Amino acid sequence: MYVAVKGGERAIESAHAWLAEERRGDKSVAELSIAQIREQLKLSVDRVMAEGSLYDPDLAALAIKQSRGDLIEAIFLIRAYRTTLPRFGVSEPMNTGAMECDRRISATFKDLPGGQVLGPTFDYTHRLLDFKLAADGEVPEAPTRDAALGDVPHVTEFLNQEGLIEEAPLDDTPPPDLTREPLEMPAERALRLQALTRADEGFTLGLAYSTQRGYGRNHAFVGELRIGTVAVEMDIPELGFTIEIGEITLTECETVNQFKGSKTEPPQFTRGYGLVFGQSERKAISMALVDRALRWEELGEDNVGAPAQDTEFVLYHADNIQATGFLEHIKLPHYVDFQSELELVRKLRREAGAGRYQEAAE
């Protein structure tokens, strides 16, 4: 129960003004532009778009600026804005096999058609502070890229040729829309993947790590990780055909997992899947590991009681906006609740004290 707080309007206005002043910082330092944030803090922008469920780098950069770099607050702003937007239609399923890859690696096969493309990554850098960046030095130009790879098949298709990996089931049933409908249990895989895409990166990473440490018996290989641009197409009824309306950057990960087989399935490899807006490979890999852990029931495996196997636990706690709202509401006025608790504790103490005095008298 909340109690109305009166007379605080001036204090709230002052708090807003102070926040704006703190956001701007020292005015002798040049103000950050939206373009600077979009271009130079790209990984933060990508995370805000992914967990905010809205692909718009400019709006994500604006949200980061407005939130003073608090990415969860920025995600909150993006989701709130997203709810005001009309929906004009639904795009066709994207063909990630036709992705124009900036990065494409596999931990399972060394020789890939088109080769391993390392791309822009921290994987091979020394984790040492680069003080040249503090001096605003010129950045050396990257070497000229080779010609585009063109359509490149997914690595798991090689395993498909021998029947060594489960076939990806085809289902034309329209999936539920988590951005417009509340999460309900039991949740099918399509809904789980939506929730994991929007899930907090840190929470998903922790769950994924737990599966690698034995909480879920999930031994995975990265079959393929690819980052690049994919065409977004829509069917236009007035035209009678599909047109491309734009391109977006995606990170896709497919893991290859051990599977001993069941009463109905032979021994084979199984899949975990992750797909995220922008360049977000840590999140995509984590998502794939958790996705695979949540599939224990459909694959006829044992539930060992691991957190990553508990669908309700994972999905209801993975959303950082929902978690933030519930956590931060406790700093709002709870005066009536606390006074009630206070009186109850005082009463119990009086009764306990009276009981001790009576025992002493006897």
C-alpha cells in the first residue's frame, strides 16, 4: 500500500534539474553527440536495441545519452517508446544463410567454405589499456576487405548430410508476440527464444556459465558464430510480391551439443540457438547455451534441478526491465506498510517481555 506524498513537486522538479546538470557534466568539455555515441559506442547501442526490442541505432544512442550511460535505463526508455509505435505489418522470415558476414567462425570445423572470417573482435587482443586512445591519436586504417563471401551455408548443414545432428523442425504456426502478449507458462521454444533475446546479458551469461560448470549437463561446441547484415523483406499485397525494405545487423550462434539418444531418437548432436540484434556475440552464445538447457524435456533428458533447466525461473527472472521495476519500487514510499510492521514488532516484544516476567515470578 502506498501513501500519497504531497508538497514534493518542487523537490521533484529540482531533482530533475540536478539530473540534467549531472548528465551534461563539465560544460568546458564538449558535449557528446548522438552520432558519436552511435558510431563509437556501438556495442552498447547494439545491446540497448537487442534488449529493448527495437532496431534503431539513433534512438538507442539517444537513450544512452539520456540515461547517462545506464544501459538498463536506456533499454527501459526504448521499450517505453516502442509501445507507442504502430505496427504496419510483419516481415518475412530472414535468411541468415544469405548474411553478408563481417565475422564468421567455427570451433568445430577448421576448413569452411569461404574460410574463417575473424572480423572485428577483442578475442585476439591483449587486455592492456591503450593509452594512445587517451591521446586522441589517429586510428590506423583496416586492411581492404576481400570480396563478399556471398551465400554461405551454415556449418550444421555439413552434419545434416550424415544425419549426425537433429533436424531443425519446420513449423509455420505464427509464434506468440512477447512484446504484445504477457509471458505465459508452459512456454514453447519460440516464446522462450523471444524472451532470451530480450533477456539481460549478464543474467543470461551467468546461466550459460552455470551449464558449462555442470548445472545442466550441457557440453557445447560453437558450431558457428556469424555477424553481419541481413535483408529484411515484406510481402506487399498491393504489389503482389516481396520487396526489401532495409538491412539490419545480426549476431547468430548455433551450438552443437552432445546427446546420447533416447528411446525414440538415435545418438546424435543437438542444437542450441541464439540470435540477437547488432554485434553481441557474448549474448548470442549465452542464449544458445541456455536454449539448449531448456530443451531437456522435449529431448527426453533428465532434469537434474539446474537453474538453467527451470523454464519458469529463467524466463521470469531474465527480463532486466521487469526485475528493475520490482526491485526499485521498494525505494518508493512504504510508510503505512512500515508503520504496520513496526507496531507488530513492538507488540510482539511487549508480549514476549510479559511472558518472561511471568515465568520469573513463578
